Amino acid sequence: MKFSSALQFNAVPDWAQYYLDYSGLKKKLYVIERDIIAKNERREATRRPGIDESSTLLGPQNLAYAAFVPLLDSELVKIENFYRRKEAELFTKANEIDRDLAHLDALPTLVRRHSMNFFRKLSSIDASEGAASGGVPLTRGAHTIRDQSRNLFILLHDLRSYAQLNYTGFSKITKKYDKITHSDLRDTYLEETVKVSYPFTSAAQNSLREHMERVAYGFGLSSGFNTMDDTLKELKKCLREEVVWERNTVWRDMIANERMVNAVGVQSPELDSASNAATNPLKRRGMTNTQKQLLRLAVCTAVFGIVWAIPLFDGVEQQRCWAMLIYVSLLWATEALPLHVTALLVPFLTVMLGVMRSPAKSHHHLSASEASKAVFSAMFSSVIMLLLGGFALAAALSKHDIARIIASWILSKAGTDPKTVLLANMLVATFASMWISNVAAPVLCFSLIKPILRTLPNGSTFAPCLIIGIALASNVGGMASPISSPQNIIAIDTMHPSPSWFQWFAVSIPVCLLCDLGIWALLLLVYRPHKSTPSIHRTRFTSEKLSKRQLYVCAVCVVTILLWCFEANLAFIFGDMGIVAIIPLVLLFGFPKVLSKEDFNNFLWTVVILAMGGIALGRAVDSSGLLHELASHIEVFVDGFPLFAVMCVFCGLILVCCTFISHTVGALIILPIVSEVGARLPEPHSKLLVMGSALMASGAMGLPVSGFPNMNAIMLEDTLGNPYLTTMDFFKAGIPSSVVAYFVIISVGYSILSLLGF
């Protein structure tokens, strides 16, 4: 393995930016070789006799030395500063543990050994055999000290490895320098510069050894071990588990980067078929994946033809749009085509089938030219800009390690129980959706869980459980505040007088909490993540001083979120949240060191296309009059029903409609009808019905196309390119979750709305 890969593989992930920049120095060496050494060799080849050879020999070496050694010195200063800062921090914690031990009573006795061969003793211990546990029952304080000592010992060991790995890096890079420039820098630089730098001195290493002995002693006392051998055996086991976890994380990152680099490659069909045959040569040949896909596509097309031929509506546009709606829904449900490809079919079918009508009162049929202009103008909307703004924030938070810091802090509080971690992430997703909309919030939340996903074993059900949990919780968060989703704005505009924010929160917060708890219990029942993954790896949160670039990213994120929160009050300036989303795009991509064009190319453009297709479908259903026709029949049907029954009917209607089309479009068409029906009741309760229906619009989350959080979730892939979720996940978890939300809204939501006098 090349040293650059070995450095990445063995480095502590949290400290990656503080290691020797071996790859950068190696690139600089290649530049020196090209611009200084090679030019001198060409000049030497054409040198005329009589010119002093020493001038041509010493010149390029001096230039190379002047260009390269300052870079080495800069790296050495960076490493020394980090080592001193981290050493002071860890030694302070070791002193705190010593003080805590002094205040504990009833601790066992343990012989404390002072040996210069402590590291040799640690490496010679066999950790494959379990350490003998002590017989002294531990108090709660002793348990706390035990956990602190274990984590601190691992960090001290990491600091020792940090010094060793960097020293090896200096040795390797100076050796390469000598080879390229025909110099003798390595021995001189290591002896006179590197070894006298503090991290590599014997005083620093002796001090580190002494503190590791003290921490190991504290761990043994607080764990109840009788000998230091048992203590070191347990600590070495902890070290081995930590190294396996960190290397697994780094390995998955390296695989992901390799996939990104090779994504533009061309694969021949022969290689593809050969690899499929080699996967399982003894398996009986059946239908290939392509044949299965063609079969699903043929079945969906046949159903489309049948629906087209059976007249259910009087209007031609409505009948055609009904057939198109069934066809597209089947393609999405069966994944006969990739989801984003089906989304691209929507504007094509809308124009080719002629389903759009004029918005004028005459509702005349739109020509192909007029329909194409109408559908394309609808596809790129403010919602798409909001999605891109969320992608930009997520990319910046992930690239500059802020997402990892936040995730580490959250997980350090949530513990290691998968059930607790799942609930914590769901509540965070709901709270984030409450303030920055359920379009941008899931993008941010999915970036937060990447460190968790990378460390899960293959086949763990916790990964799909966590992803779909965040998606469903983000949908629930869409009903949490007046600004969390567009349908809430539509509802407020429909209700007269409009409810206050307090009234909205009084209804939405209990409903959201109960929906989250119900969905959480449902996911535990469906996926049983605690069975496949009994515990999540304990996350160590170490506070680090944020760099100026990280502070800049945080400032942009906070300003953007605040503007989204107060967008309604600033509408006279920005007009729409989509305009606000341009701010982070400009501020983050305006500086290539913050986000580059490669980061822009790595956006989830399949999600963007899927969202645009959903918007186009909603526009077609609206323009054709199909949705209005369906809602009008419901209005006649519920005439004369009691209030509770009317709410159940309308919540059911909006649940079905918003499962297949945009939540916003469904609310835009149905909520005015709900308001009219509510006003015609013997005791008018228009606000109650509109509020309940608006909440239910966000609770419709049964399919991958049911809201932007679901669209984001279905597109997530692991480092090997395999999707975490399939449509079947939404059938077995999304549809039941929608039912849970339905019953919570018509029971708890209805009761609170009635008590508040809606």
C-alpha cells in the first residue's frame, strides 16, 4: 500500500486535517522535478564546453531546497501546534480523572507499575482472551470514571500514533526528495529539525507514557480489576475495536471517492454480462434484470391502455389525464423505469396526450406549443430553488466537517441504543422541518447521519430504518409550523380569520409528537433494528476550535435559516423562499475553497428531476380539471354529514390525493372546497376542516413521490452504489405511517381543534 493511502487508512478521522499533507508535498515534488530538475537536465544536455559544471549543479538543488524545505517547516509547525494543544487538553482530563478517583470510596487495590516498557507491555498483551472482571460492585461514579478513562486512554494512544505516523511521513517525503533532486536532505532534516520538534522528543513521549499509565491505573481501579495485566488486556481490546471501527469508516470513504472518480467510465456489455455470470455460475438461468424490467414496463403500459379505453369522465382532457396519472403512478410504484426517468416522461406525456387546458374561464384545449410552455414554466419553481439551497447547505456542512461535529454531539447524547438514536434523529428532523421547511430539512438531516451509515455492518436493517424514519419525520414536521410547508400557507390564506401562531402550535405540536412516536414504534416493529444492530458504536465527541472557514459556513447557514423562518415578514423584500435560497448558493459557491464546481456537480440531480416531474404532474392534473372533478363529487357526497364524519372524509380524500401528487397542489385544489363545505354546515366549522385537511396533506407519505423528503430518501445510496431504500420499504412503512397520522389527526387533532373553538 502506498504511504498516502496508508496515512489516510491509519489516521484518526477526527484529526485528518492536522496530519502531514503528504499528498500535497508529493505533488509539489513533481512540480519541482518538472520545473527545476528537468529543465536543468535539458540545459545540461545542450551545454557548451567550457561552462563551469558546479554552477549548473548547485543552482537547481538550491532552488529545490528553497522551494521545498519551507513547506516542510510549515507542516512541522502545524503538527507541533496541534500536538501541544491536544496534549494539554488530554492531560487536563487525566488530572480531572485522578481527582475524581481520590473522592471515591470502596475501590479495590491495584498494584501500580512504573515501567519504561509500558508500550512494550501493552503490545505484548493478548486481547483475544477476555479480561477477568473484578469482584467489587461498581458505583455510578466509578462507572463514569471507567468510561472517561477508557475514552481518554484511546485518545492518548491516538496521540502517540499521530506522532509516529507523522515522523514516518517526514522520513518518506524527504527520502523521495533526495531521490528526485539527488540530494542528502533526509538524514540532516530528521536529525536537526524533526527530532528536536516537541512531538518527537523523548520528553514528550515519556510524558505521554506516564499519563497513559495513570489513566490505565484509573481504568483498572474503576473497573474492579485485580492486576494491571487484566487492565491492559481490556484496554487493548477497546483499542482494537476502535481501530476496526475507524478503519471501516475510512475504507468506506475511500470506496465512495473511488466510485465518484470512476463514475464517468465506460463499461462494455461483455464485461457486464461476464461479471453477472461469474457471480453465481451454478445458479439456474432465469429472467435477467432487463427482461424483468421490460415485463413490468409492458404490464404498466397495458394497464394504461385499458384505463384509456374505459370512459369514466366526460371531458377528454380529464379522461386522458386519469390514464396518465395511473400510468405514471404504476411506473413509480413498480420501478419499471428509474424514478427520475419516469419523472422526465411526465412533461412528455402531458404534451403528447393533450391533457392541459387554458386557465381562463373558457378552459379551451391548449395546443402542443402552449402546453409545453406551461408545463416547463411550472417545473422550475421556487421549490426547486429551495431544494438547491438545501443541497448547498448540506454540501458545505459535510465538506467542512461541521456535519460530523454536529452528528457526533447528537450521538454522544443519544447513546448507543439504536432505538434511542432513531427517535433522536426523527425528533431532530421534525424540529428542523418546523423552521426551515420539510424540503431543506431532510437534506440537512441526511448529511448528519452519514457518519452513522458508514459504520454500520452490511445487511443492517438500521440503515433503511433510520433513513425512512427521518423522511417520515420530516413529512410530519411539514405540519409543525405555519412556515414549514406551502400547504400551511395556503391553509392560513383560506381560513378567515387566520389562526395565530400560538393556536397553530397548540394543535400541531401534540399531533407531531404523537405521530413521531407512533411512526417510531411502527418502524421498530417492521425493521427490528435492535435485532440486527444491537448497539451503535459509541461516538466520542471531542470539541475542536472551528476554523474561519467553518465559522463562515455556519454563519451562512444560520442567516439562511433565519431568513427562511421570517420569510413571511420579509416577503416585501424577497417575495419567496426560493429567492432566499439563492443567497447560500452565491455565498458558498462564490468562493471555490468553500464549495467548488465539483461539489455543484455532485448534487443529487436525480432528486431535482424527480421533484420537477412531480410538479409537472400536479400542474397537469390541475389544468385538466381532473382533481377538481374528483373533489366536486366528494362535496356532493358529504353534504348533510356530521362534522366529525366530514373531517374524516376530507382527510381521507387529501391523504389519497397527496400520496400521488404534490402536497401543495392537492391543498391548493381541495382546501377551497373544504372551506366551502365547512361554511355550508348547519354549524359552520370551516377553519376546523381546513386546518385538519392541511395537517393531513403533510401526513400523506405512503410512496416515494409523496413529498420531497421521500424523494430524497429513495435516492440515497451507500458507498458501493446500492440504494438504501426501495419502493417496498414505503409500502410496508410509509403507507402504515400515513394511516397512523390519519388517526392521530382525526382523533387528537380534532379534539384540540374543537376545544380551541375552530
